[in-house]
Amino acid sequence: MALTFDKSIAFHKEAVEMIPGGVNSPVRAFRSVDMNPIYVKEAQGAKVVDVDGNPYIDYIGSWGPLIIGHAHPQVVKRIEQALHRGTSFGLPTELEIEMAREVTKRMPSVDVVRMVNSGTEATMSALRLARAYTGRSRILKFVGSYHGHSDGLLIRAGSGVATLGLPDSPGVPKEVAQYTMTVPYNNAESFTKVMEQYGNDVAAVIVEPIAGNMGVVPPLPGFLQTLREITEKYGTVLIFDEVMTGYRVDYYSAQGLYQVTPDLTTMGKVIGGGLPVGAYGGRREIMELVAPQGSVYQAGTLSGNPLAMAAGLATLEQLTEEAYQKLERAAAKLAEGIIQSGQETKIPVQINRVGSMVGLFFSDQPVTNYQQALQSNNDLFLKYYQQMVNEGILLAPSQYEGMFVSTAHTDEMIEQTVAIIRRVFKKLATE
Ligand code: PMP
């Protein structure tokens, strides 16, 4: 029986009158799957209940932060303890030191870290710092990557061989866009060529070490190593944007997993445990330029907020080596189930997975970059998505987003999810 969404529909009707598109972040509008947004009532562990009372197994996980599930008792407890002491002081607290200790321990490339309030702030600040450190203006990013919505990062590739960027949104001046160069992800050759021409002017190369905003696209063997070697050669700052991958794919994040050491790292999501957080950090020599130690200005009324620090610390505490093994097993089981369902029904499906990030593309070709991701079948995704929601599986409403598995996903939930995927694939195969 189809689910009903009467309350979600009524809420949205009111919301669109007062909030752009009815939502405070565009993808929540569910436009790419042609649906009304689902309004949440509450969530616990891996389960979400919407305002109409429909229960779901959730693979959105707030787009990454909730790696130990919703409302984890330890997170709730730590937030509560902090809450009663006051929500914000504009003065330092011990929690910030605890967080810095944890971050520098788990990311050996990070000697010094500054907390901010979002991933967007983290990448924007890291780029400013890299420009100050090098005295250069240009930056380089990869096509299909997302690093937040600051002007210089909302850039698409220019046409033809031109690698200079064009604004991806009205309101971004072309004068700003021209400093951002873009090359295809996973293409070491084209990266090297661009750096041969422009390297001495490039302040920073910013990369998602595992691309997570074009679906899940892991780095090809040697790709990240090439970025490291070439940036070193030209004195360019290498920034790993680990806002999504940080503390998710491995105890030591993507940089530990692939054994490549960036100069700076941007973080967010998991280290906020579901509260607003970002951070950037790296080599002492570079970070020393940040104010007030140095002269690169960057500040925040709520930065290092005690509730966010408490939630993040409680989350990191749960993320032991064993927790990552558990995530690996659960996500592998999910991925295998999808692959088998594809084989049984002859639905062409590609699964890209690193740890608990699971990407699904309806395509018969491997997906290693944005161009290939775009070639996957969106009509099929739309049908799949709507049926999955109706069966009680909550996925990100876009083929270009992964599924996030949490430690709260039990074996039984994964089995249930796979059984539903198999059923939905069978239906899709006969339509
Ligand atoms: N970098 C990456 C890799 C991200 O995935 C995101 C958000 N999905 C951001 C930066 C921006 O973070 P925020 O939404 O917290 O500003």
C-alpha cells in the first residue's frame, strides 16, 4: 500500500510562502525525484519517522554527520551536560581543547586546528589561508566536486580546453570565478598538464579525497599521490576536503586510508555529531598565519560552540577501530546485496563504496568521474527512489549522493533493505 504524506504536503504548502522553495537547503526540496519533501517528526538510531507517522530506515544520516545514528544516548547525554552549563560564551572552554586533541591525534597531518561552524566556512577559510601563505591567487578544484557555497568554489569548468572557471550561480562575479581552475576528477594527466602551465600561480589544490558529491567516486590508484607530488613541486598547498570523509571512512580518515599527507584538511559533519560544525587545520607553519597568531583574519561568534563540541566528542568516542570494522561489514553486506539484485534482474547498476559511503549508479559503465556519473540513468533512479520511499527506505533524493551507513544499522535492517531493493529492482525490470 502506498504511503500517505498529507501532513508533509500541508507543511510544505505553508513553508514555500516564507522559506525559499520551502527549504533551508536546496536538495531537501526533493525536486530531482519529483516529490514533496518529507518532513521529519523524530528519529532514533537508524530509524526516522515522518510527520505522517511513516517509519523509514534512514540512509541520509543528515548527509553524513550521524555515523552512530540519530539521538545516540551518549551524544544526548553529553549535549545535556553541556546545555545546563550554558549554550555559548564567546570565551574559550576546555571542550575546545579536547576536540583539538582528538582531531590532531586522528589526523597526524594536522598540528593545529581552528573550529568554525560549517564545511563551507572551513573550505573558504582554508583557501584564504593558502593564498596568504603562497602569495598567489589561483586555485584548482575538480569537476563535480562540492566544497560548500562560497563564491570561488561555486564554479563549473569552462568550455573546450579552457580550464578557467565560469560562475555556477548568478551572483558569483566572473572576476572571482576566473581564479578557479577546474580539471576532471581522477585524471592525473590533465591535472599535471594544467599544473605545468599554471602551477607557479596556483595557491591551492582542493580535492575531496573520495568524491562524495557526484555520487561516491573513489580516487583511482595513484591519483592522490600524483596530486601530492605535483603540488609539492610547485609549492602549491594541497587541501584535502574531508568534510564528508573525515572520521567516516577510517579511524584516520581518507588521508590515513590512502596514506597521502595533505598540507591542510577541512572537516565538518561527523565532528559535530549532528550540530553545526566545521574545522580546518594542518601544518603548523601554515596554520600559524591564522589570526590572532598571524594576520590572516577569520573569526566566529559561535565557533567552538560547547554543544557542538560535546556532540562531536561523544560521537568520536564511539568511533573506535571496532566501530569502523562494524561499519565496513554492514556497508559491504548492503553493497553485495545491491550488486546481486542487479545481476538477478539484469538492471545495470554500479556500486562504488569506501567504508560506510555507498554509491549507486544506474549505469553499465564504471563511474570514475563526473562525466561518467552524468551518464547514468536518471529516469530509472526516479522510479527506484519513489518506490524505495514507499517501501520505507529513506535515501538521499539524488543519484549524485551516496548512502550513509551508521553503526545503528543492524544486520537485520541491512537484510530488510536488501530484500526491499531486490523487490523494487524486480518491479523495475518488468516495467
Ligand atoms: N565539502 C564537502 C566535501 C561537502 O560534502 C560539503 C557538504 N556536503 C561541504 C564541503 C560543505 O559543508 P556545509 O554544508 O557544512 O557548509
